[in-house]
Amino acid sequence: MSLAITDEQEALRETSRRFLAAASPLTRVREVMATETAFDGELWRRMSAELGATGLAVPEEFGGAGLGFQEVSYLAEEAGRALAPSALLATAGLAVPALLAGPGDARAALLPRIADGSAVVSVAWLAPGASWHSTAAARASGGESGWTVSGGFSPVLDGAAAAVLLVLAEGPGGPAMFAVETGAPGVRIQPLPALDPTRGLARVDLVDAPATPVSPPGSGRDVLSAALAHADVVLASEMVGGAQACLDMSVAYAKVREQFGRPIGSFQAIKHKCAEILVELEGARAMTRYAAWCAEAAPHELAGAAAVAKATAAEAYFRAAAENLQIHGGIGVTWEHDAHLYFKRAKASLMLFGDVGAYRRRIADLIGI
């Protein structure tokens, strides 16, 4: 096993970093924050056309690049560094793994639309107010003549920007995943206010909405679990990138901000803060890269590795973002400064799919303690 980055992966990472710096600077992120969906459709299309980002892990037979999940992880790290308001987590992290876990018909219908960037696809399973790993929040009825789904979901990642939702619903044969076009009758989507203004959340209500099964009856929970494990890796990668951005901001500011006639970075307290951020960050980066490797080479280890990666990266990111605010002092909490945007993303990401305590309990369950 080698977790060393290859030349091709390094080229992807560097290209992605340059692209996002030019196409989605923080001035642009702030503009998108002010919109209802917090989603940059033009950026999403350009990421597809210029980076092939939307189809990195989509097999070539469906129009994708046919690369692995490690490449998705590297791209997500750069997206997290830039706070890019894209649907990478919802689509590449959740929807693509869910579709790849299902039968061929579902893949053929939706994966090409994801690969060419023409459709944002998200996954909805959580009932309003329920825990992240609760049972199906909707019911499906029908048969060979057609299916409909009814139920409510909240929050749904990038739900207001999605063209298609993969929803978990309880059917006659048990829970299954169904595809619902958001423009169909019986679909109501309402954007939600969020702690993190750079990631769109929505409430989705379905009333007899036309649906197409994308997993066999009774397989819905397994498909969702597989998708969530992959999403944990993508989210952890985003958090590693965000933590790196916070560390870079802290070090840069500590070099130029002077107090008592010398840069504050020369004081031991500031040095130690930056060093501790770096140590936590590198541990999270290593764990995240291992989890991304497991997604391809050791899927039987993915659930545990992804849980450790998410918990580790969440703590590292929140620590980096909080210390970044402390190092910047009062200026860091002004609206005009970018530090608070990373802090909000860090806190929201820490809670997404469950907090650190929930992930530690899951890890304990997986190893039998």
C-alpha cells in the first residue's frame, strides 16, 4: 500500500487549485452567498468542462473520466481550501457512490448527466428533526405501472440547485432509493437558512411525486450507508483543505502584524498555536488519504476509515479556524474579513452527518468496544 501522491494526482491538485483561485475567489464566493441557493452554477459548469470534475469517478462508459476516489478527494481538498460554492459533496460524494451501488439501468440514466455537468444530483433521506442515520423518511407506492413517493426531507445538501434527487423511501419490499426529478409535479423545495452561508441546504416535500427505482427493494439502507461513507471522505478532504487555508492565513498574518515592535509570529504563544494546528492538520490529512485509498482498494475497511477521517478532520478544521480568529484578533470577526467564513464552514462541517461524538460511537461499534 502506498499513499504517496502520483504525478498525475499532483497535476490534478495543482490545476484545481489554480482554477479555483481564478474562477472562484472569495470575492465571488461572497456574491454567491447572497443568492438563495448558495450555489454557483457557472462554476459548476466550468468545473465540468475544464476540469472534468463532475465525472472524475464516473466510469468511462457513462461519459466520465473513470478515475478513482482518490482523485475526487484531492479535488475536494482544493474546493474546501477555496470554500467553493459547488455541489461536489452532494453529487460526487453522495449521489455518484449511491448510483454506482445500484443496478445498471439507474447508472445509464443519470451518470452521463452528472459527468457532463448538466445535472446536479443530491441525496435526500433525513426527516426534519431526525438524526442523521435515521430510517426512511418517505413512503413509496406503485409497481410496474409506475412509482410515486411522498414524504419530507430536511436538510438536503444543495437541494434547491438539484435537478434530480435520490430519495430513500420505504416501499412494499423494504427501503429503496428512488430518483425524483425536481421539476416534476408534487415536488416542493424551500431553501433553508444555514450557519455556513457557502453551502446550500433545503427542505424538500414530496406529495405523490413521480419516481424511478434506482436500487432493488430492501437495499436502500445499504446503498445509503455506502454513499455516506464516501461522502465522509469527501467532507474530510474539504475540511483538510479548509484547515490548510486557515493555517496559511494565520502564518501570513503573524509575519506582518507587529506588536511591541516585533511581528507577533515571533512570540512563543503564536508559534505554538501554529505548530499545533499543523500537527493536527497533518494527522487529519494522512487519515483522509488512507480513507480515500480504502474506497478503491479496501472497501471492507472504508466505513471505519471514513469515520475516523471525518472525526479527525472535523476537530483539526475547527481548531484551525478558531485559532485563526484568535491570531487575527478583532479584525478576524469583522464581516469584511474572510476568517469568519472558514469558521462557519468548520462548525457546520463538524455537525454535518453527525458530530464528533457520534462518529466516535460509530467507530467503537465497528471495532466492537
